[in-house]
Amino acid sequence: MSNDHAQWTTVDRYFTDLLAPADDALDAALADSTAAGLPEIAVAPNQGKLLHLLVATQGARNVLEIGTLGGYSTIWLARALPADGRLITLEYDPKHAEVARGNLARAGLDKTVEVRVGAALDTLPLLEQEGAGPFDFVFIDADKVNNPHYVSWALNLSRPGTLIVVDNVGRAGKVATPHPDDPAVTGTREMIELVAREPRLDATAFQVVGTKGYDGLLVARVLS
Ligand code: SAH
Ligand code: DHB
Ligand code: MG
């Protein structure tokens, strides 16, 4: 495992240096997140770049993120928006939100991005009441136990053609078998099974290895 991980990291560095290089705002976002004691679980640079490319390909103007942390993935997402685009990102922990606001301001994205504090299951209904949707792109990366609810909400707040991406669906391979003792695995499995039986969604999921270890990503398109 450790040899594998060393190799995944080497290859990630090779890809990232050429195709998803950091800049001052991205570097500072990670550095300030770490300095503030946030967990080092932001998406890898090449995953951030994938999110960026998907938002651009969507021609998205209205993006929703569930799970902000220090705003690292948020920067990748928001930089793909047109000048009049906007992004709402939902974060439970006020300290994470505060760090994210600083990182987003330094990246010049404070007019584009709104960080909303609260449990996403409380703030998502408010988005619906406000008519904040439909969103063109939704990135789900918060507490994994609630993933089935987050996908249902993403669907509620979508239009035909909306793309929904869910992080961390591989869980080091644990996802393939029931783990009643692990609510993150249970939530992820329930989410995948919900997506599979939902006729409004067309989806795939794949395993990912890299600097963050062995995990996976789900991508779903809203059909109707
Ligand atoms: N998307 C980020 C990483 C997010 S880590 C990136 O890649 O840069 C997961 C985040 O979800 C944490 O900041 C955590 O506080 C937040 N979170 C956990 N439970 C939540 C909830 N119920 N509602 C909203 N956010 C939640
Ligand atoms: C964890 C959460 C994430 O969103 C992630 O990408 C990696 C790890 C975690 O809670 O451990
Ligand atoms: Mg994640």
C-alpha cells in the first residue's frame, strides 16, 4: 500500500505540474487552511482541475457546492464561471467558512461566491424557498452519511442537463460491501443505489488513486 501510494503521488505530481499547476491563490488557500487547523482533505489539484473543466464544459452559470472546507475546491469551480456566474457553497463549521471566505477573497472570488453556514440539510430547503436554483452543476463533498439526501436535494434544485458530482465514493474499496459499522460507507452505498434506481439520473462512478489515496468519484447527469 505505501509503495503504491508513493507511486500514485509521483504520477499525480507529474500530471499536476504539467496540467494543473498551482498559483499563489491556490497555494495560499491550502497553506491558510492547514495553519488554521483544518483537516487536509481538499480535492487533489488534478481533481480540482477536473471539476473546473466540467463546470466550463457545462457552460455553467449557477453552481452549488455542499462541503466548503477552506474553499480550495470552490476556487477551482468558481474560476470556470463566466463573469456573471455565481456559486453558493454550504458549510457546517463556521471556522471553516471563515477560512474559506479569506481564501476566496484573496483569489478575487468574493463577489462570485457566497459561503453559507449551517448544516446543509437546513440550508438546502432555504435555497429552494428562495428560488436559488436551478443549478447547472452541483459538487457534493460534505458528510458522507447524508449523501442520499444531498443527491435528492441536488435533483430538486436541478434542470435537465445539470451535472452532479459526488466525491469520495470509493472509500478505499470499502464501498463494494456493506459496512454496517461505517455510516460513511452506508451513506455512500445508499446514495449509489438511489442514483441507480432514479430514472431522472444517468450516472457512472469510478475508482481514483492519487495523492489522497484510493477513493472514487460519481458523475450523474439529470435527464428530466
Ligand atoms: N470540498 C472541499 C472539501 C470538503 S471537506 C475541498 O475539496 O476543498 C467536507 C466539509 O464538509 C468540511 O468542511 C465539513 O465541515 C463540511 N460538513 C460536514 N458536515 C456538514 C453538513 N452537515 N453540512 C454542511 N457541511 C458539512
Ligand atoms: C474525508 C472527506 C473528504 O471529503 C475527502 O475528500 C477525504 C476524506 C474525510 O472525512 O476523511
Ligand atoms: Mg472529498
